Amino acid sequence: MAIETQWHDYDVVVIGSGGAGSAAAHAAAESGARVLVVSKDPIGCSDTKISEGIITLRGSAEDADTRQVLSDNLRVAGADLPDPEITDAFAADSRDAYDWIRRQGLRPDIDEERGGPQTVPVAFGGHTHRRSVVHRNSGVAFSHAHWNAVVQGAGIDYLEDTWVLDLVTVDDGDPCVAGAVIYDAGHGELLAIRAPSVVIASGGLGTMYFPKTDTMRGNTGDSYALALRAGADLVDMEQVQFLPFCITYPPSYEGLIASEPGVAGYLGVLRDAEGKLLLDGLMLRTRAECAAAMVRAVNEGRGTERGGCYLDLTANVAAPRSGPYFEVFLNTTLSKVMGTVRQAMGRKATKCQEWWEVRPSAHYCMGGVRVGPDAAAKTDEDRAAVRGLFSAGQAMGGVFGANRLGSTALSENAVFGIRAGHGAAAVAKASKPADDAVFTPLLDGYRGLFGQGSADAPACLVRELQEACWEHIGPARTRSGLETMLTKIAELRRRCSEATVSCEGVWNQSFIDRVELASMLDTAEAVARAALTREDSLGAHVRLDGGQTSLLWSRPWSAVVRRDAADGWGVVKAPRKGTPFLQLLAYLYRDRKRKVALRLLRSLPLRWRDAVIEGRYRATMGPLKSGDEKVAEAQVAEA
Amino acid sequence: MKVEIVLHRDGEDRPVTYEYQPREEGERPMVLDLLLQAQTSEILDLSYRYGCRNRACGLCTVDVNGRPRLSCRARVKEGDSISAQGTLPVLRDMIGRRDGIARQLRGHLPNAILANDLNVAAGDDFHALTACIDCYACLHDCPMHARNFRDGEEQRDDGNAYRWGNPFSLLKLQRLRLDPLASESDRVGALETARELGLDACVDCPGCKCGIGIDLKGKVIAPLLEQL
């Protein structure tokens, strides 16, 4: 059966319907554009929906939390790889962006005294201020809002069960977007969409590491692969965030999140397989610091059989006065996660009466499409960027650099989704439609895949790639491993091109697996090539065969990956502006001071320690009422 | 462990037997574990939806022995039969066409809440409804949704939306009614939409069941019926 092609016209195509895509679509439609949202999964079924639902809201708890403070915090925590113009934009818009989500129906609990959303009682690991707002029902509460923005959006059309196969571009010296080619699985058709602007907001790459990931299945690196193939630059692709504390067992729960450094309490520590202290002061540490310590220990043979370590939270609950505060704090901040922990590890673990075996899992890609603060594609000064190409959310790079602080991704979605939507609508107004002939090669190529090949099943090749990704471009890397990865990718590319694709029109699973495999291969190669360029460890990128990049004594640079016209790969180092030496020194001094203070606190006799910690919890949480622990526990049971 | 997987190809159900290979002694796998294994061992082009493996995304609903379950959190037993949700048209294998459900609400909820002061807390009942993950398990045995398939012909409008409602749509409408920032006309409109979608079907219905445990009858249907 021949696959039919339907043609449509839009001003803006938005790929993805999660936190970023919904914001982009809503903003573009608000600017008068005719918008098409294209989503593989049902509207709103994204990483945002399954997240912890904790968002960064500048100034929510402390007036000293100015724009400059937040921007600097993001940049320094990201080892100066973030683009300062982008972190400034994040800091400038975070409050308005949050209000936009609220106008779509998100309802936080309100701190009556401050007259605003209630803030988590501690500063999350790496944050210099308390500014994370927790929501009942976690990310699901956000997904209702993002669903509303798309489904109720005036001027927005949307399609579910649809895969964007490639962007169509025209290049007469000034490359620009002409549209997109799409597979509509629900109807068994190809769609050719003429559109002068596209917003890539289709999330990350966690599925490359399955099952060692806690993200949605749909994260097959589509965002990065589509951008690369359209001629855009990717930045910081070696910086894949591995969440340190994830479940190792039983297999059905493998990879899911168990906890966060920021909620490890004043006394949470990491231990190796023999119980020796591996890392203390967890609550002040970033995800990257914890994950790096764990993979290094495992590499030295100090890990558990399943390649993990132990998260020991027992001291937090053993203290008679502060223990109940910790329980309430843990169960209310991570209610959904604690529900999962209870199912996977049992009640004793949930009560923190025993150590948890944990291992890092792929969670988020800090790298992504190289854009400016307007979320429009950007490249080197002597090159022309693809006009009409925008990106937001996890798909974009430049916001977080070498480490993303907890709770910042949900703000990133709305901040840059809105900017991308407005920008895309403006470009569309000033563009003329391209000739339909530019669609032909892509349409013919994809149509030709149906009924082709008679070798491997794409689903099996995907599994082979996933195993290789974990081993070679996972949380621990070496030059020889990265080179092995490139060889494996070349082999899988060859087998992918001969893989079996049936000729079914409606929901052709082998076709879907085939195109997702191709995306994962492109994205895996971008990660491997960027990782080869960075020979020392920095942030989330851990090189077992290299040294550690010093923040104070090195000049920051970002790895930029692109594909050249001749189908070659290019990797260049783009210099970044470093934080002034004294400012950096002050930041590091403050960080060190807090960690030393925490260590001192841990070494105090139990009675004193308990009293100090109780006082700190009380100052932010208020006095505990009898029964609060039961209420918090019930919330977990409900989750 | 042998299990029946009901494939759906070329418009027909094709049951096949699949033998699960346990990954360790005494493993009690979930339905999703079985589907994942089947896809890379014997049924290489098996189609099924899943997302988070963690009971949060609402994508992986299938029928186990004729009843809707989230495959990521449903233990599978010897002799179980796994098929697509029986309440939606099947595209292929476990994949149902979901799109017509949400689409029926298009234009019936506000495009944005325009209240001046956003710092108003919502009540427990509002948050109880926000727990909904759109798994569509509630379509099972729903007499209102069944009206869409009366007389063998699917009842959809031009935009592919189902004519008649379901507990999910009613939940969205009741949630709006409980939103402290919704306007009076939003609330009145939500009730009107519930009526148009066929709320009368709920009058004699023993009640719907939520896939993740929301009290649909008490918190959604009863308060709407009170206004009927």
C-alpha cells in the first residue's frame, strides 16, 4: 500500500507538547500565528508530567534573591559553561513564566505571611538561596496546566501519535526553515507542513540509557538529531546529567529516582559497599558531585554488585527532636518518589531505618540546540544560523552548562518556551513560503523506507545501542571507551539502514523504531564527539582517564558539535566568559564554608546536634504539630 | 510463565501465547516487563504505549483479563490475557486511538485564567482531582462513553472529538468549578458542558472506577449531579 502525503500550511510548528512546547505554542498563537503542535505521545505526557513538580521561583523566600544573584548562581554552578545572556534571561523571566503556568491552572499552596507560593524549607543542593516551590501531585499538577495551554489554545491545532521525521530547510547562502516532514501514525500518512518557523521542544535523550533512566520513553534524542540534520549547532552535549540516587532493584523499578541530594537532610551521607564513608554533606552538593563520587568509587571496585553505593539517611531520623521534622520534610518534598521507594524497597527503607542501594540514572541533558537568549538558533559569528529555528526546554543548550540545579528545569520550560513562541511568530510574519520541491527528497526517502530491508529488527538494534551508551557515554568515560562507542555507532548505522521495516501504513511500529533509532544514533554520536573533546572531568562529564578541570585556573569553553554539508562532523571549542576571579573565589569560599560547617555539625554530640538541627527546621517549617508525621506519611501512601 | 497477548493486526484480534523468561528466581514481573521482553525476543514489532514506568504518565493502560490496568504497576500472572483497552478503537496491538477523548473539551475550558491575584490557595478537593494522570481507565463500563458506540457507528464530530462524555472530561470540568480563580461564568459554562456531554447517563450508574484511586463518584459525579 502506498503511503499518501497530506500538505498543510502553518506559521509555526511546535515539536513537543510538554512544559516547553505548550508554552511556545500558546505564546506564538497569542502573537497571531497559526500554530501546529506535533506530539509523539498524547498532549502533555512529557518529562514535566512525571517530574517532582518543584520549580525555581526567584525571590519566593528571600528578598536578597535578586536577578543577578540567580543568574550568577546558575552560571557558576554550571562551571561557567552557561551563556550569561541566557542565564540573565532565565533570572529576568522566572517569575512571569511561573505566573503564566498558574494562569493555565497550576495552584501552589500559599505562604500567607509572604503572600506568595510556599517555598521548600532548604536551599536545594547548589542553590545559594531558598527558592524552590513544591506542588501537590508533583509534575502531574503542571501537566494539567500545559495540557490546557495546548488543548484550549485559540489558534492552536495539535496532533498526537505523530513523529517529526525531519525539518525541511532551504539554503541559498542564508539557511532558513521551510517546514517539516511528519509521520502521522494514527492515520498512516506522511504530512508535509509548509511553515517558516519551527520550535524544537521535544525533550531529552534519557531513553538512550534505558533502563538506567527515570525519564519518559519518548526521550529518544529527537530534539538534537532534528537540529543537527537541519544544520544547527549543538552545544555542551557531553554534559548529560545523571541523577545520583536512583533505584537498582527490583528490576521493574530499576533506574527510577529514589532521592535527591537536596533532601538528604543535614546528616545524610553516601557509603561504599563495605559501609565506609564516601561523601558527606550531601544536602549542599550538586547532583554532579554526588554522581561523580559514586562512579569513581564503583570504578575503584568499591561499589555494590549492582554497580551502586549506599545512601545512608539513618542519622537524620535517629535524632529524637529533629528526626520527626526530617520525616515530614522528606515525605512532603518528595511525596511521589517516596511512594515509589516504599514499593521498591519496603517500609523500613521509607522510614530511613536502613541504607538504600542507589546508582546514577540518566535524567537530563544540559546540552542542546545552540540558541541565544531569544531561543533562536545561533552559531559562530562567521557563519549563518538557521533562520526560523527555535528551541526551548531540555532541547536547548546554554542554560545550565556542566550542571543543572534541582527544580530549575520547569522554569526553563516556560521562560524559553514563551520566548521561542514569540520569536517564531515574528519570523513567520516576515517570511515567504518555499517551493514545494524542497520537500521532495525527504518525502521520497521516508516513503521508500516502508517495506524495505530484511535484516535486524529496529527494536533489537535500539537495545544494543542502549547498552553501549550506558557503558561508553554513561556516567563514567574514557578515551578508549568513547572511541569504541563511535565504532559501535558506525556499525549500528549500517545495520539500521538495512533493518526490517514493514509496509503497514497505520502505526507502523518497525518504521517508528527505525526513525527513533536513527535519532538516537545521531544524538549518541554528538555526545561521544563532544565527550572526546573534553579530556578532563568537568561537571556531569566524568573522564576516568583524565584530570579534573579547575574552575579557578582554567578558561571555560563549550564544545560545539555540528554536521557539515559534506556529512562530516565538526567539533569546535567556543570560548565562554569566565566569572571574575575574586567573585569565583568568594563563591567557592562560601560553598566550602557551608560544607565545613555541616561537617562540624555532624561531629557534634548527639544532643547538641539534634537541638541545632531542630532549630533550623523550625525556623523554616514552623513548629511541628502532633500528627504532622502521620499526615505526611499518608500523602506518600496516597502517591 | 505463559501469558496470552492479544495482538491486533489488519483490523483483527490475533491472540498469541508468550512465555515470560524470569530475570531472576521468584521474580514477580509487571505487565510492562513482559511487553518489553516480548518486543526484543519473539514479537519484534509489538506495539504498546508506555512512558515513565512509574505510574505517573498515564500512557501504559492495557486490559488485563478484560479490566484496565496500568501495565507498569500491574503484576502479571500465569494465564493472564493482555489486550488493548476495550473502550477505544484499536490502531494496532495495545495501541488505542485516544485522541477523541480530550478533544471533546476543546473550547470548553478557559484559555487562561484572568484573575488579578494569583496567590489564592485551592482546596483539598481541587487537588484531589489534579491527581488525574489521564490513563483513561475510567472509560471502562461508562454508560456515557458507551453512547459513542451505539448502533455500531462511532459518534465523533468533524474535529474527531467524541460526542458523548466520560469521567475524565467530567473531572476536568468539576476541577474548573473548584478552582478558586475561575470566574462565575467559567463555572456555569462547565456545568453546561457536562450536561451537553450526557451527564444524565450518570443518574442510574453505580459509579466509575479511577485507575489511580481518585474517588470519581464522590468527588466528580455526585457534585455535578447535585446541580442537574
